[in-house]
Amino acid sequence: MMRLATLLAVFAFPVRLAAQDAPASRLTGRLDEETQAMVLRTVDSARTRGLPVEPIVDKALEGATKRATSVRIQAAVSSLLHRLEVAREALAPSPGPRDITAGADALAYGATRDALRTMRAIRPNESIAVPLGVLTQLVASGVPIARATGVVADLLRRGARDEQLIALNDDVRSYVAAGASPEAALDVRTRGLNAVLAPAGTAPAAADAGITGLSPASKKP
């Protein structure tokens, strides 16, 4: 047994080493040595706490692309680390990396811990990454955070599927790009989706047969 454990440790070591080196290899040449060292310390802290590290690397690279100062990059990755922790706590008991990352993004756009907890309660055993991503995109499109949170939560309660939420978000963005106000665009798209979802207060399972996604006709205002 000890020999087997030793062999497993030997074979696992290169994998762990590669995982540790990956962020460094992505950052090398993009940041100065001091900033890179700071970012890698934050990455190590995230890894130690069991949090996703890729979002932190991506945030640092975003700062490098925008030619942000070292101070601003440090502040951005530190803030992100905090949001990742908050998101994991709010989406307990066992959120996956995608859920945690989506939760951190939603928090950055003004979502509250309670909003994340509410969505987790609605979907206790499924990924919540897409609904949180749609919430974030709606806010980015100009929909007020309270309105976006309420709409996404209500649609989840009524059994909306991920692909329906994505279609809703895409339509809202298209209408806003065409000149519609964000809230008006959301109202139009929500009415179309409401037509194929269970009525408010109805268990989603009772209406599964009717949840087939937006029809072509419903995509017209």
C-alpha cells in the first residue's frame, strides 16, 4: 500500500506542477515582475482556499491589455478574490467553479448575496451559472439590478431552462442595440417567454410539457 501511495504521488506531482505553472506561463511577458509576483500570490491564495484561479489570471491579463497600473491590477484581483469567496458562501453547499465565477461576476454588477442565495434555493441541485450570467448581462445592457434580479428569479421559479434564459438575454441585447430602452426590451421578451412557462405559483414540473423554448412567432414584438 505504501508503494502504491508513493507511485500515485510521483505520477500526480507533474500534474500539480503543471497546474501551478500554468498561471505563471500565461502571465509571463504580460506583466512586470513585481505585478506578476503579486498576482501569483493571489492565485496561490485562491487555490489554497479552493477557489477558481482562472478568473484571477484573466482579470490580471485584462488589466495588462488595458495598460492598467500595477496598483490598479492588484486592487482588481484582490477585489475579485473577495467576490469569489462571497459567491462560494452564498451559493453553498457545494457550488462548482462556473457557479462561483458567475456569482462573482454578478456581485461585481451589483447583485447581492441574498440574490445569489435566492437563486441557489430555486435551483438547489443544478448549476446556477447561466442564470447568474444572464442576470449580469441584463444589468450590463442597462436593466436596473433589482429589476433584472426579480425577472430572472421569477423565470427560474416558473421552470425556465438555461437555453430560454440565454435566448431572452440575446433578444434584449438585440432590441437595445436597435434603440429600445433596456426595460422595455426586457418587458417584451419576458411576455414572449411567459407564454410558454407555467403560471406564477405553479410547480415547474406540472408544465414541463409546455416548456419548449421560444417559438419563432414569440420572437416578434
